[in-house]
Amino acid sequence: MAKFILIIDRLVNLYMYYVGLACLLSWVPNINPDYPLFHFIFVSSGFYLLPPFMGFLFAPVLIMVLCALSSAGLGKLYDKLNKEKEPRIIIMSPEEFIQKIEQEKLKKEQTIDKDENNDSN
């Protein structure tokens, strides 16, 4: 499930970049928006969802804000699902590290001794 959320998040980010590039393309002076390729780009990026207001198109801005909010929400959901799986970074001094290794050796020896006692019974 977490991988699916990550894929959806990346698709949302990719679509947001697509809308941004379509905005940049709309600023090119001699582009005919009725040409089939450019018409497809502008329609698929949502340029015509809202009518222009005072000569400005606010639909791409709205789409990019919604994409950013959904990406943030998906990121939080992904973090929540993978909280127990993330690696933990522990900072310790060399003395603490040696002490930790010795404790692990003692635990391992104790489990081996318990196993030998259980086998002999």
C-alpha cells in the first residue's frame, strides 16, 4: 500500500510539472492554441476548467495548489505507514558502541546456553 501511495504522489508531482510547463508554453507569443497538439496540452493541463477573469487564467494556479496540497497529504500518509520501517540513526561514542557490542554478545551467549539446556532436558 505504501508503494502505491508513493507512485500516486510521484504522478501528482509529474502532473504539477506538466501544468507548469504548459503555463510556460502559453507565454510563447506565436503559439496557436487551436493547433491539435497545443490544444491537447492546454486541455489536459486544465487551462479551460475556469473561464478567464480579467484576462488571466486562474485554473492552472488552482490546479497546482490542489496538486501541492494532495502531494503533501500523500507524503504524510506515506510517512505514517512507513514509520516503523524507517531506519533509525543512533549516535554514540566509540566506548558506548563497544559496550553495546559486548551486551549483544552476552545476550547471544545466554540464548545459546538456554537452547543447550532445553535440548539436554
